[in-house]
Amino acid sequence: MKTMQRMVGFAAIVAVMGAGSLAYAGAFGGPKWTVNQWLAPFTRIDYQIAFVGGQEADIALQGDGATNLDLYVYDQFGNLVWHDTRYGDFCEAHIWVPYSQVYTVRVVNTGNLWNVFSLVTD
């Protein structure tokens, strides 16, 4: 039941962000997502995502509730431009993209259990 509630919540995030993509271009080629990605304890995974310049980019992360997940976003030069390290496994980022470039989106599992997460961009 809890998994179903989380997936319904994630579907709502996708719907809202999809509606927002009419105003903001977000990622090149449209929204990017990964669903049911497994992340081992005390590990991280990086995604390289190209965002359109001159607009806002939005990123949402939803885990399965097993552990804390943190979200970091780095520009093409490796500068940290956003982080969400609040406790829990729902994170979001809203960044201004000054010009088109590839960003590194990092998901970190800070807990001692596996976490299954979904990540979506506009």
C-alpha cells in the first residue's frame, strides 16, 4: 500500500512538472526520468542532463522511504548550484539555467539500506 501511495505521488509530480514544461523547456529533448532505480547503502549515482539555457529547470526525486536520500546539482564546471539535504527521501531542485549546458545530477543514499527511487525533470 505504501509503495502504491508513493507511486501515485510520483505520478502527480510528473503531471505537474509536465504541465510546467509548456512554460519552461527544461531538459533538451523533453522531460527525463528514471523509475525504480536501486541505490545501494552509502553510495551515489550521477546523471548527466543537458538543460536549455535562459529558463528554469526543475528536478524531483522520490525514494521508497527506506533511507535518507540527498540531491546535488553541479554545473558543467563542477560548481555546486543546488542541494537538498533535508532528512527524508523526497528532494527537489529548482535552478536557473543561464545558458545551455550539461549538469550533473547526483543522488546519494546516506542510509544503511537499499533505496529504490524515481527521478524526473521538466
